[in-house]
Amino acid sequence: MAYHEENENGRIRIGRGVIEAVCARIIDGYEGRILVSDPRGRLRQGAAPRAEEGKGFARARIREGKLEVKLYLIVQFGTSMRDAARTLARALREEFPKQTGLEVGLVTMVFVGTLSEKLTKRNITYVDDSGRLAINEDE
């Protein structure tokens, strides 16, 4: 699956593997406190892109010239989801323009679980729209 945008410089085509790779590099900086998941809450053993299966941890689309990113994540017990969401969104907004040339609009992070000794299912969604953070908790 690829995402397309056309502007004055020409057509931009970005594969989901690129989007997941950029996100994975940022998430790796959290030293295991934030882990990637599929939408059903299954812990992924690495962030290698699997676009052909449709089971990746990142979704994206281009709307009004901006990249909208949705991530499915699991946090280690004791990690603040709110702080993680804020810093992760800020890092995505800084890194994507450098790597892809596209500005990031909406960042949605779905924390599907908390991991301590075993995974506790959660469904907490953080939506960051240019610095404004909204939280939706469905349990």
C-alpha cells in the first residue's frame, strides 16, 4: 500500500514500509517502554513492515497535503501514556518532514494494552492535532 500526494514539486509516493520505518526509529528511542502492536492488541516482535498482510502497526493517509498517522501501541506498566503520546507526537512532527518532505497533520495513537507480566487490554486513544491533545478511553 502506498500514499500519494501531488504538489508543485511533482508526485510524492510513500510506501507503508517507509512510514513504519520512520515510526519504528522513533519508538526504538523509548528503550522498550513503548511497543508496537497490531490493531487487535497482538504484540509485534519488531517493527518490520508487513504491508502485504495489512497487519502493520501504522496507518497513514494524506489529507489536504498533510500526513495523518495512526499508530497501535502497547506501553510497559509504569509508563505514562499521556507523556508518551505527547513526546511521540512531537517527535513524529519533527522527523516526518525531514524523511518524507510531508508535514504531519493529525497523529492518533491507540494504546491497545499495558504490559507488565502479562498484557492487560486497554483501548485508550490519544489524538494530537498540532499540539492539542484529546483523550478517549473506551473500556
